[in-house]
Amino acid sequence: MYRLHYAPDNASLVIRLVLDGAGIPYRTALVDRRTRQQDGPAYRALNPTGLIPTLETPVGPISETGAILLWLTDMHRLGPGPADPDRPAFLKWLFFLSNTAHADLRTIFYPHQYAPADAHAAHHEIMSARMLRHFGLLDSAARAHPALFAAGRPLGVYTVVLTRWAALYPVDGPRWLDLADYPTLAALARAQEARVETPVVARAEGLGPHPFTNPEQPNPPEGSVL
């Protein structure tokens, strides 16, 4: 049995959708960001970076979204194995999602960590343009590798969650992503919403009825905060 340490609409959402979509049993443990629980000694003992998610497994805790997805893929055959001819493409795009797209998107959410206040507008302009190029690459990759980027699969889930966040955050920032500009990603968002696990997870995390095709600000369950 796995234990997923999560917060609503955080990167744990990617892991939760993959676990539910594959029918893999797990328990959840809310990391209450309102009280900065992620900085407490108990959580830091599991994940020294204090980031979310952490997945406790029978062989120890794993952090970092990309690492968790790779481990689950290999343990539960959720994607191409080491000898599969699609393995290089899977690894390339998984690491692109984790190390490049997700990391760049994070700088838009937290500009104060990357630029002085008087440079926030310029930082947003530069990084949002960069993210649009990333989404263009992902749209092409999903078109070229539909099985790898299928709804419910690690690459597909990771991609549509990034599009959700790009449409919503930062809350007080300008809106810059129109998913209709990326038809393959838009189709992937519709396919992910049509899966049985999506409304279950959306209700649990307060994400609304259309978390990917028409995302709205979450209404987190009591005791949690974004």
C-alpha cells in the first residue's frame, strides 16, 4: 500500500490521477500548507526539500514528480519498459515535463523567487512566451506519440495538469494560455475529463466539474490551502 502526501491542486494531483487511473491502491495524507506542515520535521524527514508530493512505498519514500512517475511506470507497467523501442521518447518527454516545462511554469507562479519586484512584468512576459513554446512542443509530441500521451498515462496526465495550472495561476496574473491553440492538448484534456477517475479526484480536491477543459479556482476541502 502506498501513501501519497498531497495538497489540493499541487503536483500531487499528477500522481493521484495516475494512481487512480491505473487502479493502484493507496492512502492519502494531507500536507496542510496553511500551517506550513511541509516545513515541519516529520515531513522533512520524508522529503528534505519540503516540496509536494511525496509517495511512501514499501522500499522507502520517493519525492520529485518525475521520479515518482518513472518508478510507478516501471513497477506497474504504465509505459514502455527499458527494452521497449518507445522508451527513449518516454524518458525524453518525461524529463522535459519535469525538468523544463514544470520548472519554468513554477517561475511564473512565484516570480518573487526569481526576479526583483520591478522586473516581475518583464519576467512574466519572457517566461509565458517560453511556456507557450513548450506547449507547442508538447502538442507535437502528443500528436506523434498518442499512446505515450494517452489520457490516464503518466505523460498525458502530467501534460494536462500543466495546462490547467497555466490557465489559472498566478491568481492575480494575466491570462496567457488558450488551450484551443493546441488542438492535440485540448483533445487530451477532454479525454482526461472523460475518464472515471477524474471526477472522483476533482471532487476530493475541490477542482470543479471541468478541471482541464474549463478550469476554475479550486474550493479546497476544509483544513487545506493552496
